[in-house]
Amino acid sequence: MSETPWTREEFERQLRALGGRYHIHHPFNQMLNTGRATPEQIRGWVANRFYYQAAIPIKDAAILANCPDRTVRRLWVQRILDHDGFELAGAKDEGGIEAWLRLAEATGLDREQVLDLRHVVPGVRFAVDAYVNFARRAPWQEAVCSSLSELFAPEIHQQRLANWPEHYPWIEAGGLGYFRERVSRARRDVEQGLAVTLGHFTTPALQQRALEVLQFKLDVLWAMNDAMAQRYGLS
């Protein structure tokens, strides 16, 4: 390991270089985004991915609970509101979890069978629970760093918005609202996560640890796709 830390620019480049391991490249995701998935496979993905979506605000609450920095907390709390929704002083946002449930309904799933988690396969449950437990137990800066899988998220959402209406016209268009919202919000979240990560991981050892943490998160997302591919197959 080098005795000299990377510059902020080089450190960010190293983080972004992990994009080749993002689950956009997983065969199951490629099947979904190139029109080869069956309705059962799409519904299976939506129902299983809901377990991850529902865990995001729990993960972010764990980060807030461990973070003594008021400035960071004031920014990070927005992520919980983004997913859980809110109604305050006349402003209302149903949130990303509700948007995901609308996606489920647009694919033909009943809301109740998504909420009761009957379709969640053990591998997805294990991977998501491991991520939430990491956020609870790790230093808050590492938990923030793990969120930088968002570096690569806008592209995957844009693929779905561009390809799904053509390949899967049977899915009601209004159900794709979650992906539209996340394109812009993911970029905002990346700015917050990078500010913490580039500011905290400033030694060679810490920078290497940051890469390991981000790789762990990418492994979580990849393992989820492995589990769904095993359950629903590949077309």
C-alpha cells in the first residue's frame, strides 16, 4: 500500500472505477432491461426488491443514530423522508416505498402480497439484512460510504425508463414513477455521500477501507440478483 494518500480527485476516480461491479451488469438485470424477462420474472424482481426498498430508511435511521455531526444529520434525514414520505405544513410526498408499491400494482401484483413479503427469497433477505446490520454496527462514515453505490444508479434507472415501456407495454406507465424520481435524487445523494467519504477517508489505509466498504455494498446488490436468478431463472 502506498504511503501517500490519493488526492480527492484520484480517490473519487478509484471509487467510480468499481462501477464495473455494479449489478447493472448482472445477467438477471440485463435480462430485465433488454426485454427478455417474463411477467413472472418481473413480478418476482419487484416483490423481492421491495424488501430492499423498505430497508433503506431503516438503514438511514441507523446512520443518523450513530452520527454526532448535526450538519450531516440535517442533510441525511431527507433520505428517510424520500422513502417513507411525509406530510408537513401543507407539503406532502407519498415517498419511494409507496411509489414502489404502485410499481408492484402496475405489474399485476396485489399490494398485500408485496407487503407481507411472501415472495422474498432467503438469499435476498439475507443480503439486505446484512446491509442493515452493517449500517447499525459500522462507524457512521463507513455506512455513509456504503451508500455510494448511488454513483452508478442513475444509469440503471434511465435504462428502465427508456426500455421498459417498449419491452413491457403491459406494465402501466404510471408505475414507473419511482425510477423517474430516483434519477435526480440519486445524484443529490451522491453529492452528500461523496462529501463525507472524501473528507473522512484521507489516509491510504482509510481510502482502501472505503473501497472495501463500497465493494461490500456492491456485493449485497449482486447477491440479491444471484438469489432472484436462482429462483426465477434467466430467459
